[in-house]
Amino acid sequence: MAQWTSTVGAGQLARQLRAQQPRPTAPGSRKPPAYRALADGVRLLVLEGRVPVAARLPAERELALALSLSRTTVAAAYEALRSEGFLESRRGAGSWTAVPAGNPLPARGLEPLPPESLGSMIDLGCASLPAPEPWLTRAVQGALEELPPYAHTHGDYPAGLPALRQMIADRYTASGIPTMPEQIMVTTGAMGAIDAICHLFAGRGERIAVESPSYANILQLMREAGARLVPVAMEEGLGGWDMNRWRQVLRDAAPRLAYVVADFHNPTGALADEERRRALVEAARSAGTVLVVDETMHELYLDDEIRMPRRVCAFDPAGSTVLTVGSASKAFWAGMRIGWVRAAPDVIRSLVAARAYADMGTPVLEQLAINWLLRTGGWEQAVAVRREQARQNRDDLVRAVRRELPEWEFEVPHGGLTLWVRTGGLSGSRLAVAGERVGVRVPSGPRFGVDGAFEGYVRLPFTVGGPVAEEAALRLAAAAELVGSGAGAGADTPRTFVA
């Protein structure tokens, strides 16, 4: 059986190679031979995630014709890539991209800092903000007042509290998507929702199509579930989904599931437009793929001129193709571990039945707190506070990074909580190591890719502002200087958590 999970056409690869900036050479130095330049170009595309890992490359003759090169040049480039571990081949199966064998996954995941370390280290690992007070306190107080009747029951509600299921369903209905409470299951955060979906739909060895880059924790969850991840490259900057690639992957790889973030994508910040949402649903339905849509950033639009497109589930209101995941963790507070799934009633029943062997249910008190917020209008006011915090932090961080690191490249998203930054040719993994030496924690790009892609990126969340954002940029500049001088190398032990 072939080891590749997607394909890259000769024309597509040729366009991507031609779009690259030529590698600068020192005065008086010789230009690298054509095969070496081609190998370096393909390697860079893999490291940046523009060409997915495990993607089948075109045959030597096809690529030579597309690039107007000799077949000998392409063959030499492929051989160089094989010797460096960036290409694997087998007679009859072709050649597909890889990362060097024997190396640990070059990713830097950051678990939350312990409270005692917050004074000396600036934490840019977790894309989470402090609670929007006084709404957290008010919600908990309201929940305590409503708790006594529930305390006289067993407290187990595998599908969620009926009142909260109804409230969430009503909110979808109010947005133009008729929804019954039977279409809602309350979960322990979005991670709990997606974990339940993966266990129900995608057994070990099943293929799951994911955006490339994608949300780090979900990628790790799927890996640990034994899924075979099929990366689908995003367009540059805030371009979002490349629908030609999505159609090709859904047709050729036939994944059981596909996981996407349509609203202010984590980590790039891209917002999918309505046309692409409709097209992706149609492509998934045609391929028989279940589309899991993560809406945790849906309410975090930061610029008033943004007009949000219809939700993805608007194009599949019955919920048979689109499974929608929502959460209070990003829009309200990460410490409030409440999420939900919207799907067809039969899917919800299956998820609830399977849950009996997992976490049984979601804490009642937290469900009551979210229900209180939604019922009283406190949710809208709390989210408004959250938007203002994130907007100010975003603007402060953007100014500081542009001033201290002008060679770093990024586009400013109109919402969400993250900035996806190309680091001027520096290794994101080495920047993460050097950052800890100078007092700033930052997750490297490969944490958000599949098997080592995006080495030239880091993700910066909108979690700090004002003087702290300025200091964070200064420390990042110091880390970049260490890496640029060769002093920032070191062991890069992967960790397991990025919020």
C-alpha cells in the first residue's frame, strides 16, 4: 500500500516553486547548481507546510516539463531530497514528501506556566485571556442559586442539562438555523466534543483531513487516537481554504472525517467566506466525509466592519454532514470547560451512548453558570469585554513586533486570538528554545503542522498588551538574535499542550 495520502500536481508544484524568493548569495560566491536550487525549493515548501508531508510528488518527467528543466536535473534534485530525508520512494508507488527519519517531531508545545513563574516569564504559549469580570463571579453566583433542585438528583446528564441544551438550540435557531435540543450535546470543552466525535467516527487507522496548519491540540488528540492525518495546505496569509486542494483530497484520500476552523482560524486568523463554506460542505457530502467545524472563535470578531458569514451548518441544517463544535473557553474563559456539539439527532444519540464509557457528563455547576449567562444577557456583555481585551492586545502586539522585528512577516487578522508569523528564515523550534533563555515562551510553527511542517513560523497570541507586549517583542528580538548568531541551538524536547 502506498505511503502517500495526497498528491501534488506538476503544474501546482511548479507555480509554488516559481513564487519563492531566490535564495540570496554572498558577493563573489557561486550560484548553486540547478538541481540543488530545486531540492532546496521543495524542502522549503515542505518545511513551511505549503506542500504537505506524505504528499506524492509528480514524476520526474512531468516536473521537468513543467519547470522547463532537464529530467536529469529533476532526478538529481529528488535524489538529494531522498538523501536528506525529505523524500521517500518505492518502485511502483512513486515518491512522496517526508521529514528526516530518526528526528523527533520538531515541535514546541507549551503547557500553561505555573503561577509562580508568571513574574519572570512572559507566556505566549496559551491563546487564553483572564476571565471577563465581573461576569464570571456573577455567573457562578447565579448558578449556585439555581443548584438546589439539581442537588436532589443523581447529577448525571450525559447529553447535558435540558435547560442548557434548549438555550444553545434556541441561539442557533435565532441565527437562522432551526435547531432542536435533541441536536445538542453538552461536552467538557471543545476538546471533549472532538474527542467523542473521533472515537465514534474515526477508528484507529482512519484518515482525517485537516487544515495545514491547524490547531495543535486537536492534531495531537487525533494522533493519539491513531488517526492518519491528511494535511490540506491553506492559502497564504489570510487567504483561507484552497478549495481546489480540498476537493482533490476529499476525492482522492476519501477521509472519514475532516476537521476545519472556519471562523478566525487557529493559528492563521483566516475567516472563510460564505462561498467557500458552501463549497466545502458540498464537497464533503459528495465524498461521504463527515465535516467537523470548530466554531470556538465564532464570536471573537475584533473589527466592527467585519460582517460574519453564515455558519457552515447553515448549508447542512439537518446536521448529517456537518458536525458543529462550540465552546465557552475562548469567547468567555478557558477555566469554564463547557463545549457542545450540534448534529443530527441520531448522531447525538450515538455520541451520548458512547459517552457512558468516557467522562459520563459535564459538571452541573458550570453548565448552570453558562446557562445563567445566556439567559440573562450576561454572555453578550462578557464577550464584548473579551473582544475589547483581545482587540487592544492585538494592536499593541502588532505595533511592538513590527518595531522590534521588522523582518518578520504576518497579516493582521480581523478576529480570533492568534497571529501567525513567518520568522524571516529563522527556525521556529530554535526560537522557542532561545525564547525560554531570555524569558518568553512561544510555540513554534511545527506544533501546528503534520510531521515537521512550518519550521519557519511561530504563533503569537493576543494575551498580553501595553508594556508587557513591548517587553515580549524585545525578548523575541533577543531570541532571534541568539538564533541568528548560532547561539540559540539546543535540545528541543517536544511538549504536549498549546491552548
